[in-house]
Amino acid sequence: MGVFAGIDVAKASLAVALYPGQERLEVGNDAKGHASLCRWLRQHGVERILLESTGGYEQTVAVTLSADWPVVRIAGHRARAFAVALGRIAKTDPIDAATLAQLAAIVEGPVMTPPSPEEVRLQALVRRREQLVGQRDDERRRLLQASEAFVRRSLQRQLRLLALEITRLDREIAACVPQCGDVRAQRLRQVPGLGPVSVATLMAFLPELGQLENRQISALAGLAPYNSDSGKHQGVRRIRGGRGNVRRVLYMAAWSVVRHQPDFKARYAALRMRGKCAKVALVACMRVLLIRLNAMLRDGSEWRTLPA
């Protein structure tokens, strides 16, 4: 059996544990701490590393480690559910690290692919655009509720600044996308209904597109329907998990595709005629859109608009 490492990530520190064994380490979550961690992991012949997604604090160390080890990132609720299943009620950084190390021996993927500097930059730009768009939408809602003239003018000024900053980011993103994969970007841009923001988000946060099987890519984007059956009871299938930012852009892209592409329009209409609600029908179209994009990049083929 190999040696596996679990890392509990905090803003300023990293708690590390190995499984099997009792070895522990705590280092700073900075360049010096990352270098010390790499040396320590090499000394123990670690086979795989697992850490939680913690709102971005894990990003730098995950990128650093993925250059030399298979690195798996999981959502925090999965790690906590595993700890509860083991009967570990107490929660400290060393305990969490030991739990993650034990989980690393079981969970095999998906393994993080080391991003290029261009991909890291694109991710930062797209993430920042998402933040600004969220701020803009919040300010628009506040403007609808504001009655005081000075407050309204303040909100309008802020909206103009946000619009200007979003436009600047759009230009930077448009210049960065071709550097992350010119052929992929060109093929994705050919798809009617897939705009520049959707293309940039797919390239930044779904680099596995074109490299996985259809079921895998659907699950990765959070579009795979999961069963909820027990005995004779057949529950409603639901999607869950996956990468929320990818699913959001596919949601908006699917509406555009349904309006402008005959085969998707017919598929959506047929599902509605069968009694499916609008969102269920759209999610089905999102899943088909993603699978076709995956096949297009995998096979190096052109996008084909099919008849209804």
C-alpha cells in the first residue's frame, strides 16, 4: 500500500497528515511553507495528495503540488461526511488532515491537471468578471428600491464604473483566450449561441472538455442526473454537485441554443410536450450541448447544426 497525504488548508497555514502512519506537519500557506512541504512529501514517498476546496486558499498550493504529484480536490461536505462515517465527531486541523489522508487512499480522481500560466491568468480574469457582474446585479436591485435622490445618483455612478471595469475585463479575456488553446477556442466560437464569456469560462474552469467520456464530463459540470430509488420507490432524478460556474454559463448558453438551433428547439419542445417543466427540459438540453461540445473537441470535428 502506498503513502497518501491529506492537507487541511487555512488562510495562513497548512496542516498535513500521512496515511498510513502518524506523521504530521504544519507549515505556512506561503511560498516558503510550500517549498518545505514539497521536501517533506518527497522524503516520505507520497503517492497521492487530497485537499479540500476552501474558497481559493488552496489554489496556489494545489498548483505547486500538482507539478510533482497527483492532486485531488474535493468539496468540504464530502470530507465531513467521511469523517462522520468514521465516527470522528471532533474537528481540529490535525484531525481533518488525518481524515483527508485516509480519504486520499480511497478517492482516485479526478486528478488536477497542472494549469499553464496562461490558464491561471484566464481563471483569475473570469473569476474577477463574475465578481463584478454579481456586484452590478446587486447594485441594480438596490437602485430599484432606492427613493433618495443622492443614493440613486451614488448607485448610478457605481453602475457606470462597474460597466467600464467589466468592459476592460472582457477585452483582457478576449486577448487571453487564444493563448490557452487557439484551436479549442476557435472550435467553441463556431457554436451558435456560445458567446465569448461562455467560451472563456469553459476553457478556464473545464479544461477536461474533450478529454473525458460523456458521463464523466456531465458529472464534472454537475449535469448528470442521479437516481433516488429504494425498493419499489422510484424517486425523481436530480442533478447535484459539479462546477457551479460552468453550469451557470451553460444555462444561459442553452437558452440561446434552444432559440437559434432547430434540433435543440425541437428537443426542448418535445420534453415540454411530455410534461417536463421548463428547467428540467433546459437541463436536458444543457447536458446534450455539453456532450456534443465534448465530442467536437475530442474528435477534432466541426460543429454541426442538425435539422429538427
